[in-house]
Amino acid sequence: MPITGIYGPDDFANRPQGKPVPIRVAPARTGPPLPMPSLEWTPEVERATAPLYDRVKHVIPPIEWPLMAPTIKAINELKRARGAVILAHNYQSPEIFHCVADIGGDSLQLAVEATKVKADIIVQCGVHFMAETSKLLNPDKTVLIPDTRAGCSLAASITGADVRLLREKFPGVPVVAYVNTSAEVKAEVDICCTSSNAVQVVESLNAPTVIFLPDRYLATYVASKTDVKIVAWKGACEVHERFTGAELRAYREADPSVQIIAHPECPPDVLGEADFTGSTAHMINWVRAKRPRRLVMITECSMADNVRAELPDVEILRPCNICPHMKRITLANILESLLTLREEVTIDPALAPRARRSVERMINLKN
Ligand code: SF4
């Protein structure tokens, strides 16, 4: 059914002025950082990184590999020396996702894997809310984000005070927050969800109405899959809201055999043109199972590169959009992060237990 109401900052006259709480980082540690390793392209580097190049040879031209390989080798050596593990989201570039990450996946997979990590140091190749989620689930570990400017338009669209205003307006109505929210917002809600499990989480609450925030399009998609009444927030992903149905129809007209798959953060007219809608993990599984000859993948550009690296026989057309926040993470700043152990993510202790409970309630839901 259609969403029953949608609210935003302008709908509350008594809304306090304020911005989302920025990511918190610990003061720099004292003591000298490790020395910078050699980043020269040598025959030894070429030999040592040849198996890694094999993984990305369909998406990274040979001429670019000598520029990346020395840093990749240095990161992998330093990671072992530091006892660190690298988590990378599906939207990270192929040289990060396939060549330095230990664990890759969507937000749900990374959240679950973060709970199993044995290493003392986690380097989060993704955006703020992902690093905060890892820290919430691993309070005793060091969680590093290589660039503190890696934010998210969805997480920036809502504050903890906004959630409290929604609760005042809808007393007793449970609140679900997409994981793409700050720890401050997670602390105010009943449970988190990802795009993989949003419908399941909403229905698990056994309530006639649920407040679902902050993505208006994911809320619309969830509402179309359940009888639960959904109250939404006016947030949007700046990457997915730019796609249009007209753009997809043009691809379909050019080749009627093309398969189109889309992320549920896209507007409804885009999803209306798609053959399949799902989270990044569901999209990858769909491509592995169906092996379409020609595919349009409506999401962030690096996801298409990462799938193509694995499945080169699938031709992926490119109406993709780049997430500028995900692209803040580079090989150079991952190396820097491992050398200096910066920036270390911390969570306000006044928020952490409540925010952790919202994430853990999601993880502990039975499938
Ligand atoms: S792709 Fe969209 S939802 Fe994901 S981090 Fe970028 S802005 Fe946020």
C-alpha cells in the first residue's frame, strides 16, 4: 500500500536547529608512525601482485596496474604486521574490494561479519555509518576510517531530535532506522534494518503502523511489499535518486533483451522498469544465478566493476552514478591509516548502548 505519511525538517515548527552529529574520532596516538614502505614498481612487486591482478584484469587496464600494485602490496604487508582486517563495501573500487579487502559485502554482511572479527584493528573501507556500526559491534577494537569526510546523504538527512519529534507525533508507533544513519539516530529507534532485510524487520514488529526512516524511496518500496502502514522521512540517497525511468526505457528500447536490476533506494518509476529489485548482495546473487548476456545495473558504478571482475562474460552497460563519499576511500589513505592508526572512530558512551541494541536486534532476528 502507499506510504501513509511523509515528514521532513520543515514539517516541525518546534524543530531545534542543529545538524547531524559528526563522526567522532579519537585524538591522534602518540609515538612515531611506522615508516613509509617503498612504493616502487619493481619485478618483485610485479611477481608478488600477479595473482591479485588476475582478479581485476577485466576492469583495470594493464597500464594502470604499476601505479596501484606497490601500494596494494604495502597495504597487505602492513595489514598482517598490524594484525588488522579490512572490511570493504560493495561500492568500493575494484583495487580495494578485490585486492586488499578481507571481507566485502553489503551493509548487512559487513555488520554481521564485524561481529566475528578476531583482529584487534578494523579498517573500514566505506562511509561513516558503516565505521560506527563496526565500532558499536566491536567496542573493544580499534576501528579506523581512512577519510573522515566519507559521509552519506541519507545519514545527513536526519538527527536524533527529528526522531524524538516523530515519536511525539506518533506516540507508541515503533521506529525502524535504515543502517544508513548516525549512531545518534540509531540510539533513538527501536531497531535497524538494511535494504536486504527491511520488509522482514518491519513485519517483525507486529505493529499496524511503523515509522521507517530516513530513505523515502526505500520506505515506498517496503510499503509496496507489506500490509503494515508506513510513515516515512524525506531523506534520499544522492546516488540512487538521480536515476530516471525514462533513462531505463531508452536502454530497453535499444536492446529489448537487456536485463535491468535496481537498488530499492531508487525512485518508484525506476523500480517500475526493473526486472529485479534488491540490495547490493541480492543483486550480486541474482547476476551469479541468472548470468544475463547484457545487464543494466542501477546502482553505484564500482559495484558494476566488482561484479564484472568476477563475471567477465556478463556485459554490464553503464548508466551508473558514482558515490562521492565512497570514493573518498583510496589505496593511499588506507595505507596512511594503517601506518598512523588514524582516524580512530569512537562513539559517545551516552549513546553507544542504545545504538548497539538497535543494530543487535536486527542481527539477532531469525531469518
Ligand atoms: S551510495 Fe547513497 S546511501 Fe550509499 S553511502 Fe553513498 S550517498 Fe549514502
